[in-house]
Amino acid sequence: MAKALSVAVIGLGSMGYGIAQSCLRAGHQTFGYDVAEAPMVRFRAEGGAEGELSVVAGTIDALVVVVLNAAQTEDVLFGVDGVARLMRRGTAVMACATVPPEFARRMEAQCAELGLHYLDAPISGGSIKAAAGQLSVMAAGTAEAFAGLSQVLEATAETIFSLGDAAGPGSAMKAVNQLLAGVHIATMAEALTFGMTQGISPSDFVEVISKCAGSSWMLENRAPHIVEGEYAPHSQVNIWPKDLGIVLDIAKSSDFNAPITAVALQQFLTAAAMGLGHEDDAAVAKVYARDAGLTLPGEDT
Amino acid sequence: MAKALSVAVIGLGSMGYGIAQSCLRAGHQTFGYDVAEAPMVRFRAEGGAEGELSVVAGTIDALVVVVLNAAQTEDVLFGVDGVARLMRRGTAVMACATVPPEFARRMEAQCAELGLHYLDAPISGGSIKAAAGQLSVMAAGTAEAFAGLSQVLEATAETIFSLGDAAGPGSAMKAVNQLLAGVHIATMAEALTFGMTQGISPSDFVEVISKCAGSSWMLENRAPHIVEGEYAPHSQVNIWPKDLGIVLDIAKSSDFNAPITAVALQQFLTAAAMGLGHEDDAAVAKVYARDAGLTLPGEDT
């Protein structure tokens, strides 16, 4: 068995916390950092290692960055208090945020200048799979990056897609996945509320459609939230203006016309404008319900 | 065991032919009719019963109408040579085309005036399941309609959704399903070609995304056609201007704004304008490929 590593996880949100827990469970010395104090305290209580990041950075074998976007990823690595220049040459960096492929390539190059091995490694699966160490990772990077992170990947992922020997394809595949996932959520909302105008209840919708050719992974996962009137966020509405925005930025830079994605984005923007940004992303159905004068389950009549 | 019935199937296309075969296999005397001679000859060679429809109509227990749309359904039943007035009171009519719910309600009422029991019974599953007697049927109608067709449903369907005691909800649910299925096909094409602009091959797309949250029934079913460059039609491009058009007609009559459906329809219309109407509906990817200057598998470079 390979020797235990020393790992730091930066970003203890719903995904990062589960990744940190999975590393801990696999026997690795694991440091957890976040801009918020509470998750750090909680993680240390669960067995997380103690130490200032500025000191710890020079001692770890692997860094996992699980922040919201490209700007935060760059800030963590190369900002004023960036850790990249504090780490030893040969340390591996696993970058999990959804970012443009071009950004991933730039980060890989900047890391390489410092002798760091960057893995373009967006993740999929949600917070429950993150906590269980069963994520899907869309990974691309050098053999050194894969080797340096093999134990971390083993601890956190159920499925690892190896998409190339340099950064970029991992983020590209994640963008493709997010295009589909976001459009499928909005389309589910469009279809469910359209059905309501024809007398089909949300529960009948889920029961029938989930067994028919109109089904999708997202429909089966999110439509029940609408049936239950339950909008506590698993994944927030606000994720989609960000992620579909990244998709359309990439598309624009490639002169690619993505009309369905563009329309789905507008529906999530409208949801955000309605003050639903922090609700579960199934709340995009409230845009359609408002426009059509429908009352969704659990709403006041 | 219930006694064998005498059944007539009108419309021997890819779905109707399978339904007729399934009735025959279940031991029912089965007549098959079509505007084309060839499938009728073929069906009789397989054991189909012989007789002029105008004569047979007054002898059958059940009629199954599996034509393209509402206009053809109305023509079969109530046109110049319409069979409705030739059938005995108490005969059951199973109407399988994708039609507006309001049309189904009108047909039910017109049939009721003649003592006929109309089942609003759109089908889903494709030609292979039709031939195997494993369709999904989204059914709504009176108890008499369900009773009169119980053996036909048993012979042809794997899953029967009973959606109400009057016509309408079957067609409504089918419209909901088609909204999703059509949008999912076009979105698959959008995502697959977007991925190609970022260096992701169609085969990598299918391999990875079908295991991720971005997957859909249609993606898993249709994306492999693009990978194989195989556009012999299972379901034609031309189906979608028709079916998404029905969805948008219903939506319009209910003041329902369906922006994603509307955009997906435009992509299928563009495919039809490119002369792809009779190709497999996965050929909507050729619209994106043309616009982005991409070469899909199997295309000349």
C-alpha cells in the first residue's frame, strides 16, 4: 500500500468538504481551509490537521482547490497570498472548479514554471457523492500530475475519466456536461409547467415521464423537488448563470452558436432576478409558473 | 382466457406494423390497412386477415388508428371514406397519433355520438418495441374504452399509463414527452458539436457524458448514431417540426411561453431546410456542424 500523504483542501463548500472528508477517511493527513471559519473548525473536530496554510503549503504532497470559479482558483494559487510559490517543486495541484479550458491551460503553464504538476480536474456528482468519495472526475494533465494525485483520486472518486496529457480537455468536458445539465433542468421545468396547463399534475409528470423517452438524469433528480415543494438547495440556481455563462464564453471564443443554451441561461437569470438565486435550481420552474399563472406544489395559493 | 378479437389496424408504418404484428401474435384476427400497398401485402403474407375495410369495419371489435397526425386520424374516422359510421355501436377505437388534447376530446365526442368508445392512446417506445409488443401507452378514456381495448393493450404494450376517464390527458402527456424528447435531441447535438470545437471527439462525448449528470434517454439513444455516422432513420427529422409544432400550438392556446422548445424547433426546421427531413433525427447535429465548420464522423472532408 502506498504511504499516506499530506494533503491540503482549499474550499470547504459542499463539494470540497466531502473531498476533505474522503482524504481523511483514506488515512491521509488532511488540512482544510476556507474563507469561512465554521467549516474549518468543524473539519478539525472531525480529525483534520491543524496549521497555518502559509506554513503548511511548503510541506504538503498535494493541493486540492475546490473553489467557485476561475477567479478564485487563480487567487488561491497566484494571488497576493497565493500558495503556489510556497509549495515545494514536484507538488501536485488538483483544480476542481468549472473553468474555461484556456484558463486551465494557463494555470498549468504557470504552475509548471514553479515545478508544480497541475491536474485539470473538474468534478461531477453532487455533495452526497463527494462525501462518500464517489465523485466523477474529468481529468487531464501530465503523467506526473496524475501520478502525484493518484491516491487523492482513489480516495475521492468512483469514476476517473482520463481525457488527455495536458490541461484543457477536463474543463472542456465539464463545460459540455454543464451545458446539458443546465438545459435539461430548465427544460424539465418548461415541460412540467406546460403539463400543468393541460391538467397533468407534477407527480403524474414524474411518474410517467421518468419511464419514457423524454427522461433525463436531471429530470429524475430535480423534478421530485418540485413535486415536494422543497427548494432547500442541493445545487443553487446561481450555479447556472455562472456555468452556462462559462459555456457561452467558450462558445463565443470559438464562434460557436449555442442557441438552446443561451435561452436556458435567460430562464436562470430570470429566476435569479426573482430572488431565487440561493434556492435549489429546480426553482427555475417558478419562472414558468409565475409567467403562466400556475401554483406549484407547496406554494401559497 | 378471453376470447380472440377481430381487430383492424389502420396505418402500417414503423409503429402500426409492429402493433398489427403484436395483435396477430396474440391470436387475434387482425386486418392491416395502409395507403401504401406493399405493407398490406407483406402483412397478409405474415398471416393478416383479408377483406375490404368498408366491409370489415362493420365486423370488428376494435380499431387501432396509427397514422401520422390529427388530420389523418380525422380523415380515417370521419372523412369521405371514414370508417366510424360503418362500425357497430360498442366498438372500441384506439387512437395513437400525437395530437392536441382538444382534438382528442372532439374525436371522443364524435365517436360517442355513434356509440363508439374512443381511447386517447398515444404511444412511445420506437419501432423495435412496437414489433415486440412492448410499447408504452399514455391512455385516457372511459371505462368502456379501456375494457374494449384491454386485450389489444395487453398484446401491444409493456407499460400502460391510465391517465384519466376521458380523452385529453393521454395526448397532453405525449406532448409533454415530445417537448422533452425533441429538446433533448437538439441539445445533445448542440453539446456534442460544442465539445468538438474544444477538441472532444464524439466518441469521448458519448463515453463520458452518458455516465454523467448531463445524460438523457435521447442522448444515450441518438448520440451513437452521430459517432457511427449512421443517419438511416429510426425516427426522422421531420417528426420534430410536426410534434414540437403541436406542443407550441397547445402552448399558444394556453398562453404558455415555451422558449426552449421554440428554439429547438428552429434547429429541426433548419435541418429540414438543409434537405435532412428524411434522415434520422440525430442529423440535427449537421446544422451545428455546418454553422461551426465542423466535420462529423462519416462525412466527406
